[in-house]
Amino acid sequence: MSEPDDDAGVFRALADPTRRQILEDLRAAGELPAGEIAGRFAISAPSVSRHLGVLKGAGLVTERRDGNRILYSLVEDRLATTVGRFLSAVCPEQIVLRHTKWRPGPGPGPGGEARESDGPREPHQPYEPHKPHAQENPA
């Protein structure tokens, strides 16, 4: 499979909110058994199993057997490199870099100067699709 096709599988997997929640749960827990993942959702265990299969097929999770249990964990590098590659292709580099700089902790950067990421942050605003401006009617 070529890289763009491979990346498309990741984005198809991310398109479903249940799969995104599974990834978030795995990120928080590190590793979870299939039964516990299924217990977190109001859908059938076979449906959760299919979601896990899509995530595994996209390379976003790995599984390992522990006795009769199947344990799943997140493949963070796969998610980060795929999304990062896409962002670097469609966003100006300075925007991507400005919003992804790693901050080692509170306080000023090396030498006491303020870091680019210091300062007040705007609260998260929900996404609103672009709406065309209403045109004024000449009087």
C-alpha cells in the first residue's frame, strides 16, 4: 500500500467518534483489555470489536494476548506522524511550528526570556463552518 493510501486509512479511522474516543481512552490508560473498552460504550461488543479492527488495520492500535484477554494500546507515533505530515502539507510551516512547540514546564524559557507560547491563551471556541457574509442591498 502506498503512503497516501496508508494515510487515508488513518483518516478514515479517525472519522468515527467512537474510534476517536477509543484512542483517547487508550492514551489515558496506556493499555486496556477489549472487554473493558467495550464496557465503556452503549453499543454491542461486536460493534466495538469492529471499531478496534479498523483502528488496528490503520496501524493506530496494537494488540497483544494475555491469557484469554486481548489488550490494546495506542500507537502514538503512527497517529502523530500521519497527522503531522498532513498538517505540514496544508498549513504554512510557521503556523504548525508555532502551535506545536513543546513547553518543558511553567516559567520562562532558557536564560529567563519569555517563550513564544507564554502569555494568555484564548479559550477554546467550537468550530463553526464558514458562513457567507450577507450582502447589503443598495438603497
